[in-house]
Amino acid sequence: MINIAAGSSFRTASDPSRRDEARVACRVLAEFRALGPLEAVVAGRLVDLGAPKQRALLALLVSRAGQPVAVEVILEALWAEHPPPSAMASLQAYVANLRRVLEPDRAPRTPATVLRTCPPGYLLDRRVVDVDVHRFSGHATAGWQAWDRGDAQQALREFETALSLWRGQAYAEVAYAPCIVPEVARLEELRLSVVEARCAALLAVGAHEVAVAELDAFVHAYPLREYGCELLSLALYRAGRQADALGVLRATQRRLSEELGIDPRPSLQHLEREILNQVPALEWRPAPPVAVPTGPDRPAATGRARTTGPLPPAAPSPLVDGEVFVGREDALRQLLDALTGATGRGRVVTVSGEPGIGKTSLLRRFAMLAGAPVLWGSCPEHVVAPPLWLWEQILRAAGTCFPHHPVPAPVAELLNGDHQQMADGTEVATATLRRFEAILHYLTDASQAAPLVIVFDHLHRADASSLKLLAHLAESVPENRLLLAVSYRSGEAASLAETLAALARSELTRIELAGLDVRETRCLASDLLHREVGRPTAEGLWERTEGNPFFLRELIKLLTTDEHLAHPHTVPVPVPVREVVLRRMGCLPQSALDVVSVAAVAGRHFAIEIVAEAAGIGIESALEIMDAAGAVGLIVEDEQRLGWFRFTHALAAEALYESIGRLRRVRLHRRIGMAAVRAWAGVPERAAEIARHWLLAAELDPAAAARACTYAAAAARAADTRLAFGEAATLWRQALTAAELAQREDFDRYPLLLGLGTSLYRAGNPRDGLPVFIQAIEESLVVGESRGKPATSRLVAVAAAAVGEPLWRQSGDGEAGRRLVDALERALAQVTDPVSHALLLSCLGVARMRDDDRGRRVALSDEALALTRLVNDRLALTDLPQVDANRSNSPGQARWSMLDGRSDQGPNPN
């Protein structure tokens, strides 16, 4: 797409003098993001824009893309009207640097294409750049155009896309420069208008609750914007909060009067009167479907769902209630098939799943694709609804959709709040049955012309009367053309047993929603972040959320840096997720909360016997608590391992873990560690789990730190045994840290250092391993000097380990190599035993392999050979096995042929 400034002319490539320019204009060389801190993308990658003044220069040029910016204006903007004598030279350097960054492939001494010199200053060529400011304006304009033609869904998509481009204050680097202030103010005013327009579109598509949340924050931030207040009041009214709606209007009126001395505009006064009179026109009415062009892949607009071929065409990631909708193709297909089946006889579809799994979003997406009237009823979560509140919503929607259809008297009584009651407050059974029958016939008659969809959202919150009426309606579903779509939380199905049994007697389709898969997770993250997300990032997101859309969305919002994108496991638990998890926990008694907290410290996967012992309760009591936690969707039983449970999501376990005080967490780790030692002592597969808890408890006291060191070392040996050398190295390091916390002067660090160095070598990391071996040699020398007796066996073993692997040569140069030679020279001075001395000589010879002193290497070789012969002569008198100087089975695996200085080759691998 080519962006050409208004009023400019552009010749085609048929003009020979302009062919090169036409070719350049057909491609974008750089993308600039100025709706926030300035960013530039060249060849698909973010580039470094340099120092602050250089970034400010580019921001100024981007703000006037396509227009020359005079040098005087630039100097004034960068140096606040007081440029130093060197300002011109600095400006030229900034321009040269930016040109190198923005056109890295430009040949030397060829004219710049992106940032051009254009008297009296510089010009950012708009034909070869893409600026998010222009895209924002384009999407905003497209949104208002869609709004004008009555397409609220398309308007909402455009407004959402426009607002997603914002990352902060526009042109942040130079936002307060006098030449930029008007543009920044213009963009901010346009952004606020788009926010209001988006909320108006949300109201137009029936997303009242979403609009309330958005507008409440908006009005608090901008209390004098009357249109925002008007929209918030209307959204509150449609959400069933009339008192709050009037409160917003009156607060706005009072604020305008007290702060500005003016009255609200007439539309606000008119809205107040309509709310007081409960004018029916205020109620939401679904807009008629927008005609869809027919074609080979588009069904004709018949008002009936298509059941063969692909789903009705939609954007790759459509919006539902202002949110990106991803996946669920199979579930949508089942719903659409059920709707088509309802042409001949009624159907029932139940949609179940854990909280946040996307049940409501699926049904709203289905409602957008259905091509049939949809009556929606939802049960509130935080307030107690009156009897038949669910049905009042459905019947009011029916009156809106079928204004010419007569409303039976019992239905009108229900809608007017005129309930026939007995003295004790209960409805008369006869009147109840008549009302149920009237509602049944009213809805059945409405579905005569075409199938009618009735959605019962969040059925698990419904009152008893609403459930009874639904069961009564379900009995007649096969004889009518109704499609009943019911959603509920799978963990609360027990409270709906009777209703679900009644629904099952009809043509029932069950949809159990699971989490999004990795592919869908990647798609959702890419759409929300407006950039391509790699599969490793998607896998990391999925591991923490198991594809729960609510958890995913909140986690993706925090992927604000490349570091977080590369390592999504480092992102903290989102606050909304923590609040949801803790709210679920609030349903449990305090005794159960304590046990679940212990489980969260134990880990996402935990053994019930360990948690029970750490919590000080019996297994049976712990199992009852697990059942209660499972009922609120927190914990499920592991199907593979008997006696093991897991939190439904890693984020849930993390949220609970973080809600526990630090000292309490550490003490719980020690209790769990003690229980794990008793249960899993001698089980190598559990060594790492035992070590993890003790390491996290190491800071409690020196005794805990000493035990942490012991268990970490045992876990490191177990990891070495199964060839997990990287994991082993990490455990050895943790053991060394715990040893320091133990604060014991007699603590022996040598086995830990030897184990760490060996694991690092085996993991292919001699650069970090060699310094560890050197440290072990140096500490062994200190120990020998303090005791007056050399640690001969230790010195020989660690020296042989240090040079015994060919990989050591990768890090044997430089400071590490010099330290190794110095440490071995000191060890030779301490060790007098002939065999040990000969082995140290061989190791020193290998260590000096790259030493320029060839004579020293020859001397070491000769000395080692002579000492070996002497040892063998003595052994010959005792019938003991002799030392073979030509064999490589010594601890150092050194080759004597290397030590005599006659070969420049490395050790023979054979």
C-alpha cells in the first residue's frame, strides 16, 4: 500500500526519468511507531535509534513525514532555542547515523531514499515509510464510515484496531517541543473520540457490561467529556443499573455547574428524562444483519446457518464483545448444525467448561453467525437476582425482536413485575403453571416463521424458578423450532442435575470446552500484540495457562518486552488472575484454605500424603478438602499417578503461592521437605523435589542450610546419573550457596566443587568448569597448609579431572590457564609421594601444552618418566603391579607423548 500526501502528483514508470522513483515507491523501507516512544522497524526488525537527541530528531521528522523540516526548526526543537556552537555538526552526525540505521543496505555515496536532504532541511519520504499515526487515522475514518452506514460490528473492529496502535503519549521524545505540541494535542483528541466511538459501538452490538467497565474508567479520567458520561449512563441503564445511570448524569450536571458554571448539553438532560420514564427506546435492539455478498464461498443471505463447507466467512481473528476470538471451529460447527436441525424440530445444546474458558464468547460468536433471532438471558454473579430474572431478559428481548407479536397477559404481568402471590409470599401453583404455559406458547409461536435461538448464559447462577421454567420448556422442544443454548460451569453441574436431566430428554448436543491449543494460543498472542509470536513463546504461555482464554489474555497483556516474549515464564501473575483465584478460594472454609496453601507451596503437582503430613491432618480429611477445591475449579486429581493431584493451571498455583507471606512460605517448605524425606528417602527420582524444598528453606537457619546442601548434592549426583548434566550443575551451585548459608568453618566444599566442575565439563561448558577445578585445587592447598599435611589424593584427583578431558583446552588459554599452571606448580611443591608426584607432573605438562617454554615441557616429561621408572623398580621388588608410562588409565588420562615436547598435536583421542 502506497501512502501519498494529499495534493501530490505521482508519475508512473512509463516516464523513463521516473522509473527508479516509481520502483522505490512501490515498497516500504521502514515502519515507524510514533504513538508512544518512537520505534523503527527495518527489514522486519526493531533497530536502535541511538541517543535521545537523535531519537528526538527522528520523531520530529516522522511527525512531518512527507514535508521538509527546516534546519532552524530542528535546532530549536533539539536545543530549546539555545543551540551550542557545535549543534550543526551534531545534527549532521545524527542524520548520518539515522541513514545508516534506516537504510543498512544502501551503497556508499548513493543518495538516501528514506531520510533525504531537502533544502532548507531534511525530509522523511512518506512514499517509502509506514507510520502508525497514518494507520490510526485511516482505521478511525473507516470506523466512522462503517458507523454511518449502520455496520456496528465493522465499526467496532476498526476502532479496536486503531486504538491497539497506541503505546503511550504520541511522539514522547519531543511531545513538549513547541512545533510538536499542536500535533500531539490533535492526536490525543482524536484518540479520545475513538475511545468514545468504540464504546458506542459496544453498546450497539449489545456488549453493555464491557462498555460499562471501559466507560467507568474513561469518565473518571475525563469527567468533563459529556459524550462519555452520556454513553456510561446508557450502558448502566441497559445493564440493569438505573440508579447508577442517574447518578452519573447528576454527578456530571453538578460538576459542570460547580466547576464551569454551565448546564449539561440537551442530550444529557433528555437522556435523564427518558431513564426516569423507562422509555422502551432505551432498550437494546439487535441490529438487522448486514447483507453479505454471495459468491462461491459465501452463502446467500437466507437467515439460515450454513451446514456444509467452511464456516461463514469472517476475519482471521474476529472480535466478540471487543475481544479477539480465536479457534473453537468444532464447537461453532456443532452449534450451527444444531441450528439447522432446529428447522424441523427443536434442539438443545449445552456448553460447559471451567471459569474463563470462553463459554460466553463462543455463544456470542455463534449469535453473530447464526442468521436467526437470538434472545439472550444471563444470570448475574455478584447480586441475588429476583425469581425468573433470567426469563425477564429473554422475554424483553423477544418483545423487541417481535414487536407485532401479541404478548400474553401472564407474560406482560411478569415483565411489569405484577406477581400473583399468596399471603406467605409463594406463587400460587396454578398461576405458575399458567404463566409457564403462556411463556412456552409465546416463544413457540414466535419461532413458527424461522428457528429461534434462546441463550441461557451462566445457568449455574440461575434461581430455582428459572430452572423449573427451563425444564418445562425443554419438554416441548422436540415439537417446536427452538434452539436452546445453555452454558454453565462444569464444576457446578451437580446443582443443575435435575435441569440437565430434563434437557437430556430432548435432542441434546453436549459441548465441553477445553483450553486453546498451542497453535491457537500463538494466534491469539500474535493478534493481541500485533506482532508475530514464535512457537516457543506460545508453548510457554500454554504451559502456564493450559490455554484458558481468560488467563491467556491477561498474561499476554504483560508481554511488553522482548525479554518477556522470549521467556514468558518470567512474567508475574497478572493481578486480575490473582483476584479471580483468590475469589474462588474465598468459597472454601479456613481449614481448607490452609491445606490448599500448603499444596500451593508443594508445587503445581503434589502428592496428597506429603501435603497431608505437612498440614498436620489425615489423608481422609485432605481428600475431602481436595474435593472441595475441585468443586471451585482449582485442583483436579492426576489421572496417571495414584495419590497425586495438580492445580488446574500453573498460574493458579503461582497466584496462591504469592499470596502467602514470605516467612510462612519458607517454613512450609521446610515442613514439606521433612515430609518428603520421610516418604521418599532412597528414591533417586524424588531427590530433586526434596532438594527444592530444602533449598527454599535454607535461609531459615544454618541447620536448614546444611541439610539443603546435603540434599542438593544428592540430587546433583542423581541428575548426573541420568545424564542431565546441566541440571546437575545448577544443583551443585545451589549446594555451594547453601553451604555458605550454613556458616560452618568445617564445611567441606571440595566434593561440591569437584562435582560442579565435572558436571560443567560433561555439559560441554569447560569455560565455566575450569575455574571451578582451579578453585578446588587452591582450596585443597590451603587445607593442606593449615593441617601441615598435603591433601595429596584430592590434589591429584582434581588435577586429573581438570586436564583429563580434551574440552578443557577450549578455556586453557589466558588467565584461567595461567592460574591452573600456578596452582599445579604449588601442588608439586607440597606432594612428595613419588606416584602422586609423577601424576601431578603429567598434569602440569598437559597444562603447559601451549606454553612457549618448550624446554620446561621437556624437563617435566623427562622428570615424570624418570620418576615412573624409579617407582616401577621399587614395585618390582614387592610383586605389586607396575605403573605403565605408556597407558592412559591414570586419573589425568594424560599422554606421556605430549609431555616430552616432541609433538605439537593434542591428545590422541584413541
